[in-house]
Amino acid sequence: MSRRSAIGSSWAEAERPAKAWTAAAVGDIRYAMTTELTVLAWGCVLAFLHIIVATQAKTRQYGRKWNVGPRDEELPPPGPVVGRLMRAQANFFETFPMMIAAVLVVSLAGLTGKWTAIGAIIWLVARALYLPLYALGVPVVRSLAWIAALVGIAMVLWPALAAAF
């Protein structure tokens, strides 16, 4: 399977409006899964990864008893890496709803195309890079990844905003 088909569609498919909600798409799930929707599915995997990585780091710091217990006790401040992973997770969950909304709006309106697909891929790659960059404490590049993710969201959302005017 080529990398392009693993992402969800060919560039030729990405250039035409999404027909995920038309009668022609009924029964052929591959046709209905645009690049943007596929990126959302991988975004869910990335969300799960944020949860797992942050929880494992907290368990290493606070112990298994904390992890399996009710977590009612006051905890000492998190260590640097644990704190970074917690902040990266919080940041992801602050911006992921915007990406979900952007993809759903352009998908439902049939406004997906080459640039929304590229924007979605930019968002996913930037968000995937953001987690290790933040965990490792890389300051400037981490911020560039965050900005790239926002640009990706804007690229996905732009056709919907342009169509509204």
C-alpha cells in the first residue's frame, strides 16, 4: 500500500469535493473516508497516545499504588518531564476540538479539496511532532510545530469561512 493511499485518498480524489454523504458513497466506506476524516481518525489515536504517555510518566513518578488507587491524596509537584507531558496533553485537548469541528464542517458542506487535505496532514504531522518535542524540552521547534498545527487547522477551515461570505 502506498503512503498516499494509507493517508486516505489520492491527490486526484482530494481535489474534488467530498461526496461522503451522497448516494454514490453508500456502501463503499473507502469512498466516504476522505483524507480529512482519516486524519481525524489518526488524531484520535494521537489523543490516546497523549493519555497513555502522560499516565505512564505520572505512574513512574507517583507509583503504581497511586495509579490503581482513588487518587485522592495531595501529590508533590510533577517532575519536569511529567509536567511537560501533562501540558502537552492539555494543549492537544484544547486544539483537537477545533480540528474536529473544522473537518466536520468542510466534510458536511462538501468543501474538502487538495488544500484541506494538505492542511489536515500538516496538522497531524505537527501534532505528532509536538509531543516528543515538548517532552524533551525543545523550546523553539516545539513552538513552530504548534504554529504549524494551527496553520493546518486554518487551511482546513478556510473553505468553510470563504463560503460563508
